[in-house]
Amino acid sequence: MKIITTLTCCLLLTWFSNCDNLNKPGKQKKEVSTNFITVKAAEHSNGNIYRKNNIFTVSDAGVSIEKYGAKANDNTFDNAPAIIKALKNNNLILIPSGKIFTIKSTIEVTGLNYRSIVANGATIINRNYDARTFLFINCSNIKITGGTYTRNVLPTRQNGKAQSTISFQSCKNVTVTRTHITRSPEMGIDNNIVIGGTYTYNKIDHCLRDGIYAHYSAELNYIGNVLNEIKDDALSMHDYGLDNQKDMLHQAGYKQAGHSVISLNTITNCVQGISSIACDNIIISKNKITNTAHAGICVFNSEDLFLNSTARVNNIRILNNILTHTGFTVNINTLIIKNTALTASGRAAIFVACNWQGHDYNLSKMRSSFVEVSGNTINDCATNAATLYNIDGLILKDNNFTNCHSDTKNFPSFTGHIVEIKNCTSINVLRNNITDSRPQVLHDSGYIIQNTTGVFKKGIIKGFKEKDVLIDTFSKITQ
């Protein structure tokens, strides 16, 4: 089993981001570039291969969308047909820098392979509030580089229609890099069954739903993106557990969505930072998350979303993230968003559990397995630092939790035990630091452990009102 470091992953992604075209192998085109780049996939530390066996090359000068009738700087003209025609007839299309192109309908294509859009310095304004900007269906090897993709108004409502900015449906091997996606009435980037997706160094803001969303997808990389004012999850990956909707995932060799990396992203002002429902094999590492209404990182099963769900949280690693000021009221797109999930994902900065009817995690019987929470730093969260529930095989080590439970005016009856571990088996807890350094101590206790088995070393606990550690009589703990 090969191991590749996060730095190596980032270098590979950087090489890939420099490619100007994804040229179809075997198709004869005039070579105009001496910069011939080949990028192969890497293996991650768990042995799964992300972007398996794909090779991308650069050898196309590209064609401007203006050749197909696009008109710049005309807010009455719909450029979508011209862009669609350019995509259907060229591997590499160019959207000229410094120009603004209006669309009034979706740029929708089906069945395309090896297409690249380069839009550095260009802007596309979607003036149809109820339409997507891009929709790719059954496509593969698609790359979008650069450009600003916006709307003519700041979104404050959803109309129950498909309004995401960039959507991929049943696609393979797609990349979106160095774009600015803003003012989306729905998702910034929407992945509806994607195998192999790389989303790097994008700036995404003012979305009414998730910044980058995926369901029934695998081999995804969310790396180095900057997200702000997202009125839902900034980054998400989900498996709703309905097997009859996962044919493409099964054909790729996966029983469950996930097998992905979320790393080095910067997230501010959102309802929830990173969220994942019932996925398998995800690494969430080195992200900076500030100002959320609910959790900074939320990984959970859901019993009430789809009652026949077969998917369960498994093999999740939450490593070396920095979470600050989570669980408070936030302002997003002029809307005031409060923490309304105190018995669910709003209960802690890191929430690994399950939601049941009424979003009460205490009522759920679904279990997660093999979860590691290590090396994270949590400062000044309104609620608990971590809620960990119904987990078989929990590692909690080398974390620093400082000055939590800050909003006691709103949450005194719900939180205060900074780390909650309930109904877990085979826990391994060690070397965590839990500190309340405020003149008025607000931590009730460092830990509360209930109905749990395993090894517990309390580490350093400074500042508490009741007791440093509370362990009930049903737990079997080796200290």
C-alpha cells in the first residue's frame, strides 16, 4: 500500500491545474504548445486511488466563443447557444479575458468527452434567476479553468428549481479550478453522481445552498478553496443510502459514496462548514473554519431523511483542522441565521452522530464505525467542542479545545460538557487539552462519558465548574 503525503497531493493537483486542454487521445490535432504535460493519478494513504489511471495532455490552441457568435458586453444577448456550439465542436474553448458575456438560458451539453473551458479574466452573468449556468450530463474529462460566474442580483430566495451555477450529472473525471462563483441561488458546484472530481483554488461566495455539494459520488478532491457567506453547508458529500440510485457508483467499484479528500479549504460565515451524511472513507484535514451557525464539521447518519437508507458513516478521519467561533448567529446574504439545531449538528463544533425525528441525536440507533478526530484546534465555540455518539472504534487524540460553551445565554441547558462521548465502543482517548482561561469559567466539565467502553486518558483539563471528567456507571473505561 503506497502512502502519499498531503503536500504531494497538492503538487499533483497544481501540475494538473496548469493544463490548458484535455485533448482526446488518438485525435490528430496540430501541436501548438511545447509545454506537454502528463499527470497521472496518485494513491492516498488508505490505498484507494483517486482519479485512477487518467492521463491528461496539452496540445490545443483553443477557439474563442466569439467565433461561434458570442457577443461581449451586451446584457440583452443570450450567449448560451454560442457557448454550447463551441463546446460541441472543440476540445478547448476560450472565453476572452476582460469581457463580460450574458446568458439567459442554461449552457447544457450531454455526452461530451475531453473538453476544457479556459475563462481567465472573463465574466459570465446569468440573468435567468431560475436556471443553471452550466449543466454537464453523462460527460467525462471536463475541465473549467478561471472566470467569474455570477448573477445580476444577490440571491435571497430559492424557487424550488434547479438554480446551481455549475452542475455535473452522471459524469466522470471533472475539474473546476481557480474560478470565482458568486451569487448562486442554489449550489455553487453541484455533483449529482460524479466519479472523479477535482475542485481546487476556487472562490465561492453568496450561495443560498452548499458551496460545493455532492451525492452518490466518489474520488472527489476539495482542496484549497475559499468559501464565504454560504447559506447551507460550505462543502458537502452525502450518501442517502438508496441503492437503486447508485448504479454508476457500483459500476465504479464502490458500495458507498466517499473515498475522497477535503483539505486546505478556508471557510467563513456559513450555516455549517463541512458536512457529510453516511459516507465511507473521507479525510477532512487542515481546513480553517470560522463563523458558523451550526457545526464547523458535521459527519452523521440520518434515520429520518430516508427511512430505508443502507449507508452508514465509516472510516472518517478529521485531522488538524482549526475551528473558531462556531455555533453562533451569522449574517449571510443580509439574512440572520441562528443556531436552531442544539440537539443535532448545532450541538458542537465537531459533531459525529446521527439525526432522528426532531433532529434529536439521542433517539437514533444507527451507528458509525472507525472515526478518528485528531490534532484539531477549536477556539471560542458557542457550544460544546465535540459530540461523539454511537461510534464503534473512536480515536480522539492530540486536540486542543479552548474557551468553548461561550453563548451560555442561549444554550445553558444543552451544552457545557465540552466533550460528549456517548454509546461508543473501543474508544481511545489521549493527550487532549481542554482549557477555559476566561475570568468567568464557563466549562461545566471537560468530558462526559456515558455507556461507553475503551481506553481513556484525560490529558490536560484546566478550568471547569463541576468536575473535570464525568463517567457514568454503565461505562467500562480503562484509565
